Amino acid sequence: MHEPFHFYTESHLVRLLGLKARNTLELLEGMKKVPASSIYYHTHRFLQQHHYLSPEPPNDFAYWLANILNLKQLAEAFASVDTVDFKNMEELRAEFIGILESYPVKNVVDCPEGQEFHFMACKTFILPVQYVAHNLREFADILRRVSVNSLYFHIFESRMRLERDENDFQAWFRSIGENELAQRLSRLDPYTITLESLRGQILEMVMKYAEH
């Protein structure tokens, strides 16, 4: 007998770390010091807070480099990093550090006063919700009802939390023998579509297999 799927949601407590950067050198030093939760916050918060906006949101580092320091090429290098390729935040941190370390020191300029980059982090609280799915039909019905915070948790947080290649939905699909469905879900890039669009695409996939 297969284990049912238990849905969870999450909430965040955001905090300032008391560390700020005026230029790329200070951004580099800060990036080396801050906890991994800060790297996660600055690369993922936009996805959750602005899930109703157009896809492909920038990370905070790329935004600051482009719009405050006017370093378009460096910002593009940050924005082009494919977050989905990284299993954990230490790998992602190392990628960003490598980009900054290759930036010419002679080009360092300070930002205008009051527009420094403030490093932040968040503590995540994981909470169970009342829904449990025993099959694909129940899964689809519940997925229509849960908040985007729950969707976000199972798609994004789970990969980073467990440092694995697949999210919670894929793992459960495989556990109930739906390997093809899990494989199809793995081809979706959740970083390039809104959360509501992601919900719709997952529902469409699940319902096709639920009808078999």
C-alpha cells in the first residue's frame, strides 16, 4: 500500500542581517559571510511574493547591480544563472562568488548614499494543512484548493531542503508508480512561469493520468 501525500504550507520571518554593500567588492565579501538562508532569500523571494506578475523575475543581486550600480553586463551574468541547476545554496553561492571574483577590481564604484544592498535572511516555518491525497484524483482536487504558499513549498523549498533533484510531487508520483508523470513534471521549469500557471500545468498533467 502506498503512502498518501501530506500537504504542507509555510510562512517566513524575514530579518535584516546588519550587513550592507556599497559596491561589488563589499557585495562579494558579504556574500561570503552571510548564512545560506540569505542567498536563498535573495534568489527566491521574488517568485513567491510576486507570483502573479510576469515570469522570469530577477534575483535581488541582479536587480541591484543593474538598477543601482548600472552594471548591466555583470547583472546579466547574475540573472543568467539557472537556479534550477543547483541542489543547494552553497553551490549557488559559489557560482555568484565566482562571477564577482572575475569582475575587474579597477571598475569598482560605490552606489549612491541610501541605496546600499542590505543582506537579509528568512526563517521558514513549515506547517501541516488538513489535506491528504491517496490517489491522483484526490491530489488534483486538493491542488486546486491549497494556497500558492503550499505549492511553493513542495516545488521549490523541498528540493533545496532535501538537496535532491526532484521536488515533493515528483517523489510521490514515483512512489505510487507514476514514473512517466514524474518525468513529465521534471521537464517543467518552475522558475520561468508564475505559480498560478505552474499550478494549472501540473493539474493538466495529473488529470490526464488520473483518467487512465
